[in-house]
Amino acid sequence: MLATILPYITLATAILMIVSILLQQRGSGLGAGFGSSGEFYTTRRGFDKNLFDVTIIFAVIFVLSILAALFLPS
């Protein structure tokens, strides 16, 4: 039963992980493309922190579903 659901779980977490990565804001501006670093340290707060945490959760579920697919008998 799990072997039939596992590909759908993997696909769903992959799509959700891609979307959550694309929604995250970058800290670099246009100047970073021309060689200036402009780096400064900021802490994640609010929605940005929640989105970061959700992305990590999706990545862990994605990796675990792939490992389960490798070790489950088909």
C-alpha cells in the first residue's frame, strides 16, 4: 500500500519544496550581479522564518520518501 502512495508523496513534496524555495527572498540586490557583494547579516523573522522552516521540513520529507522507495520491496 505504501509503495503505491510513495511516488505521489515524493512528487508532491518536490513541487512544494520548489515553490517554497522560489518564494523566499534573496538578500542580494542588482549590485551583486556586477561584483559588489553588499552582504550584511539579518535574522529571519515572521513569514520568512516560517517559510524557511517549512522548506526544511519539505526537504526532509522528500529525502525520507526517496530513501523509503529505495528500501521498500516493490
